[in-house]
Amino acid sequence: MVFAALLLLLGGAHALEVPDKCDLRFRKCVFDCVQEFPLDKTKRKGCETRCQLDRALCKTRRGIEKLGDSVRDFLEGFSKE
């Protein structure tokens, strides 16, 4: 019984996904846009679009860093005797 409860608890914790840094910054940026332009939809949409572009750049940077790490690891493994 206790074991089943523990498995359920661990399964639920595993299902929770921690948002990455890019997504957290995006959410904060959108929140700031709503605070800054509560009544002007056009300005708020422009601000939110900037937030989306920033998130895309952030994710692209992270992808390039991961790719560079993979290439470096491959070359290190390839060059070992």
C-alpha cells in the first residue's frame, strides 16, 4: 500500500515539467507587456511580439550551444587513440 502510494507520488512528480529559462523569461515579458499597456491592444500586441522574438532567439542560442557541445564531444571521441 505504501509502496503504491510512493510510486504514484513519484510518477506525479516526474510528470511535472520544469519550464526552461527561455519560457520563464517569455512569460515575464508578456506579463510586463500587460502591465505596461493594459488598455492599448495594439501596443500590447507589439510588445508581445517582441517577447516571442526574444524567446525564439533564446531557444536558437541554446540549440546552437547544444549542437556545439555534441560536435566537440564527437571530435574528442574520434581523436582518442
